Amino acid sequence: MKKLLLVLSILLTILTFAGAFYVFLSNGTANAGYAAVPMLFAIVCIGGYRAYKNKE
């Protein structure tokens, strides 16, 4: 479970930067949710990873 959370957090962080890049390329016409939603899930996964890591 710990490895899964780490991989998901890395993947979602990459998606966050890709979404932000897309919003900037579209001159702001794209919704900022393309960057905000993956970052929300990345923060949740990072928190879960840290909880499992501290439990050991």
C-alpha cells in the first residue's frame, strides 16, 4: 500500500504540472481544474504515504 501511494503521488504531481502547462498554453481559457484536481489527490496520497511511513 505504501508503494502504491508513493507511485500515485508522483503520477498525480506530474499530471498537475501537465495540467498547469496546458492552462498556460491555452492563455487561461482552459479551466484551472486541470491542475487543481490532480494536486488535491496528490496531497491526499502524500498524506497517506506519510501516515503509513510513520506507522512503521
